[in-house]
Amino acid sequence: MSTRYLLPCSCGEQTAIDIGQAGQEVNCRGCGAAIEVPTMRGIRELKPAPKPEQEEKPAPDWTPLQGGLFAVGIIITLIALSVAGFVWMKRWQISALTAKPPMPDTTLSDSHLEHMGADRVLDLWKEGPETRGLGDWEKPGYLTARKQARVWLILQIVTLVIAAGGVATSVAAFYKKPQ
């Protein structure tokens, strides 16, 4: 920025000029009269204009607290949505296992019984299910898969709620207190 000088007017007002205006006419800020600007050598003999005060910087739109809140909210949201996506994939994989398989037909049909003798039927009845190798009761896989699917669903809901909280935190960063 070039140095500015004060050009006096007959009304007592001083007009700020710079060296590039040498030899031209300018209008006085006070009375509006045309004033002849001296040559470059004459301008250097004039009184220098005071430096304009530094313009006040406008207040930043965000405070550091608001910027931090926004960043934390975005990070929470991204992490929670990533976890929710992972949980959704797990639930999708488990949902294929939750269908109840058809039960095998373990009963003897009437046609089988008609061809057997009474002795054989009595022997089958005496043996009972315990002796036919059914063994101990085991929880079916589809019941375990349903329980896992419920747990994953709850986890997904929790992560989506956390993601909503992250979004709310980011939106809260835009709130400005009225002054």
C-alpha cells in the first residue's frame, strides 16, 4: 500500500491523496471544490496521512467450542453409522439361519405297522425313544440364531441412536447465542 498525503483545501478540510494522483484535480471532501494536486515533488512536501487503523476483523462465525462440537458430532456419527452397517450385515447373515427347519417324520406310519408282526411292534414300543439313539436334547440351531439376531438388532438400534446423537451434536454447533 502506497503512502498517502493530506492535501489542504481553503475550507480547512484535508483530503487524502496518493502519488499516483500528481498533477490531477480532486474534489474536497468537505466543500466539494476542485483542488489541484501538486507534482510528485510537491506531494512529498505535504503532511503524510495517518495510517488507517486496522479494520477490526469480523468475529469468526464459529467459536472453537462450536467447531469442536461439530467435529466430535461428525466423528460420532461416522463411527456409529459404520458400526450400524456392520451390525446390519451380521443380522442379514444370521437371518438366513433363523428359519425353522422342517421336522423329520419320526413316527411309524400305519403301512409300516401293518407289515410288522405284533412281536416287532411290541419290541419297538418297549425300546422307546431313549433307546433309539436320540441322545440328550440339544437346542436347535435356529433358536440360537434367533437369539443372536435379537442381540444384533438391539446393538443396531443402539448404534443408530448414538448416530442420531452425533447428528444432534453437529447441529447444535450451528446454534449461536443471541447477543
